[in-house]
Amino acid sequence: MRSEELFAEAQTLMPGGVSSPVRAIKPYPFYTRSASGSHLLTEDGENLVDCCLGYGPLILGHAHPAVREAICSCTEGGWLYGTPAEKELILARMIVADHPSVDMVRFVSSGSEATMAAIRLARGFTNREDIIKIEGGFHGAHDGVLIKAGSGATTMGVPDSAGVIPDVVRHTLQVPYNDTEALSSLLENNDNVAAFILEPVLGNVGPVLPDENYLSEVRKITEEHDVLLILDEVITGYRLGIGGAQVKYGITPDLTTFGKIIGGGLPIGCFSGRRDIMAMTAPAGPVYQAGTFSGNPLSLSAGIACLQQLRDNPGVYSTLAENARAIGESIPSAKSDGFVNLGSMFKLFFRKTPPRDYREAKESDTEAFSVFWNKMIKKGIFLPPSQFETNFLSIAHTEEDVATIAGAYSECLS
Ligand code: PLP
């Protein structure tokens, strides 16, 4: 197999042979030669239905014509200026218009950069040091959030990374998801908390869904304690609908981070929110943040084209949700109790009930997941290779693809 050969050499050139840990599928990952629509073509000649979609950004599927056209025509005019460009305003206007909580945005090059800057901004604005995150919540691979940090780290057995010094994470406190009492009591005993950062739906554990009223309670509690709420919508932004989780659940965060879909599949991130807080960002204010590739025209072009497609076709969200539901319905009833679905995010947990938090998710039978994953890939379905990663659908998945995925679920679980 060509993938096996490539991986053998890759291990001599890159740690673990990969550019990001979760890609190191055992015994060796397949290498992708090209991708189109809902399919990946591997270097071994296999054609796979893709339910990983680059871990979320590709809601339009691979190589969508409108995005490709936007990228190609952008290249005619160069792809890095080191100066402002009007495309920044176009994407900024869209994000501001779609999110009532967002007055201003700053573009960066990844979701990690976005959360890192949002946390720094929250600290700069409040003059406080601590942040609270969710156990198992993932906000990228920077020091301050790398404790009990979601899917990749959990799958690789390194939820707490070596090299992150205690002095840094001393200021990162944790509460379980869906536990408002833990949040309240932590805040009652600590007046040094700048912000609570959370994924509205735990995408890097599952998905794990919020209990009814959890997010509105979180908003109430953070307001009562004058603590900023940073909603990390890197996955959920434009995934759960125009306006993301905050519009769906009717909550108003102080800051929001975006990534993935807003770049149409090219590297991007963005932190955003209330004008008075955002105005603390350099050069308008004293909180420093900068980047060579920030607001690069290529990512902006892809992002604008992608969001335009979604805004022009808002009906796609209900089709995506119906398709994910249909996949869930194909699971034999004896195995379906751990199925979780929200819009086009879905996952079968190998446990008796949908998990409510990280601890419950970790009780899943990961051996059984692994057996299932291997059966699915043999049937031509590529699911993210971790029990703790969300599966996604795109608008490129046809009825036939959905039937193929559903059929594979049914057979592999019977
Ligand atoms: N925040 C969330 C919720 C994510 O899911 C991710 C990545 O998966 C990030 C932040 C980090 O984004 P990036 O991988 O673009 O740095």
C-alpha cells in the first residue's frame, strides 16, 4: 500500500509521521490524493465517503465550485499584502450582521490563535488573572488551555501536555460541562476570574449537548459575577445555522471565537465581540495581538464565498439535520442509546446513554468504537478516528451518500 510506504518515511521526517496528532491512525493512516464533494480519493485508490470534512470546516464539501472560483480568482491579484484589504470588511460585515453579540472582529489564522487572543483580551479588559474552562473542552493547542483538553489529547492519552508549566495553568480552572452549581460555587469563592470560556456544544468530546437552559444559566451566572463569557464557536459557528449556537440558544456572549467554516476550508480564526472590549486590542488599545497571515486575502475570499452560499441557501441546515437524523435511525435499536445528534453534528457513543459531560464520555467503550471504525472504513466510510470527535455532514453529501452511510452503520453494528 502506498499509504503505508509514505507513512514509513513520514515517521523519519515528522514526529509520529503527521502534522497533527489525531491523524496518526493505527497502524498507518491513509494518505489523501485528492478530494471532491463528499469523497476523498486515497493514495491506495480507495474512494471514501468523508464524514470528517477536515474536522468541520467543509460544510459545503470538498472543492465546492463557488469557493474554488473565489480562491482562484483571488490568486490573480496576489495572496499576501501586509496591508489592509477590502475583503476584511466584507467578511467582518457578514459576521457582525449574523451575530447580534458581535460589534467588532479581529481576524487571525487559526482557532487556537483566536482563543489565545480572546483570553488575553479578557484578562486585559478585566485586570483579572484566572480563566475557567470546561473539563474536556478544547480551545486549541496553546499552553493556557491544554489541560483536560478534548479529543485528540484524550485519544492520544495526553490530556495534560508535558511542557506546560504549572505556573501557566495555575490560572486555568475547570468545571464539568452541564454543571451550573460547580460554576456558581467556583465564582462565589474567587474574585480573580476574567472569563469563562466554553464550547456551547462540546464538539471535541462528542458532541455533548447542553441541558435545557444550561447556556442561559451560564450567561446569568457569569453576568452576576461580572465575569466575561467567551463562547468558542470555532466548530458551531455557521455549523448549527446562521448565527451559530448563540442565536440558536438565544444567548449573548461578551466575546466569540470563530474558525473553521468562516474560512471556507482555508486557515482562519477570528475573535470578536462587544465594542468596548474589542477596543482594548492593539493598536486601538493595550492588549497586543498581531500576525503576518492575519486577514490574508485567500482565506477571506474562501470564507466570504462559503458564508455567501450558506446565507443564500438557509434551507440547507434543515436538510443537513434530516440527513444526520436518518443516519441515527439506521442504527439497530440495541446499539442506538448512545447516539447524539444536533443539526449536522452526530456521533454514536459506545455507552448506554448520551454523555452529559467529559467524565461520562470517557466511560465509553473505546475498544468497541475502534472495531466499529475499522469496519466502517472497510465499507468506504471515513469517520473521525476517535470516539471523542464529532462526525459532520456537508451539503455535498447526496441522498445516495446518506443511504450508503446509514447502510454501513446498520450493517457494522448488527
Ligand atoms: N476551538 C475549538 C472549539 C476547536 O474545535 C478547535 C479545533 O478543533 C480550536 C478551537 C482550534 O482551532 P485550530 O485547529 O484552527 O487552531
